[in-house]
Amino acid sequence: MAVQPMMPMDVEGTAETIAANRKRIKHIGFLKSDNSSVAILFRTVPNEPNNCLVIGPKFLDNNYHDSFIKSLESAEGQSSFELGKFIARQRFTDGVEMLSYLHQNNFIKKMPTKDITVTFGTGNNGTISLDKLNTEIAKQKNISLLELSLLDAPVVEEKIKTDVTKSAKKTKK
């Protein structure tokens, strides 16, 4: 049996390995002012598309922090369009409702979307300003930024369904 020679490890190889193994986590960003990490609960605020709602998970006590991060990293948390909608259905280990607790104890902060940088992908190049990300999402959904802030409203959902139906009919012709 031949023994494979060990590959030399260098700083670049280690950095590449770390970057390749890093999880891709949605709903995470940082403040442009001081690089503090935040979890983005709602990318926009209804009728205030230039504001978002965030929390600083580091301010939660250890048990609540761990429960929150576990929910954020869960498959359902990662697949949710707005983390806040998912968190509203979650409970901390002691049975306390997450979103209610965060709201009642002033952990949720309203911030301008231009002040938040969203991280995505691996490496240091995977960042975008939240205001630009919201603009891109609205463009992809063929709705205005204001409509994006009201996305759960039945009128906006109906507009999206109507637009999709129109697109499908055009494609068939």
C-alpha cells in the first residue's frame, strides 16, 4: 500500500479551506458604522422601504442567544423570506415566544437599510448593501420597493400572481 505524500499547508491553502467550509447563512449582516453583527428580522418595514428591523444577537443571554442562532441556522429559518416571520413561530428553550420577547425587551432596532451590509456566500467579497439587495429583490419580483415592504399584504401577493399568470400566457403564444 503506497502512502500518499502530505500536501504542504500554506496560509492561502488554509484560508481557502476555511472559506470552502464556511456555511452560507442568510439573514446575517453587519453595521457599516462599526462592523457589529446583526440578524436581519425584516428587510423592510411596511410603508418604510428604506428601513429594516434587526437585532444584535450578542446582547442576548447565552441560552437565548443559542436558541436564536439555532433557529436562524435551521433549514426553515434559512428558507424563510423574512426571518422575523419564522422567529414569530419559535420559542426559546424555556417556552417564551422569540419575537414577542425580542420586541418587548427592546432588542429589535429599526435601522436605515443603507447602514446594513448583508453577507452572502463565502469569503470577504460576498457582501452587498441591504438597500441594494432590496432593490434587486423587488426588481426580480417585478414590484416596487414599497410593495416589497408590503409583500405579505394580499394586494401585493395578488399582483405577483397576476404578473406571473400574464408572463405565462405570453410565453405560451
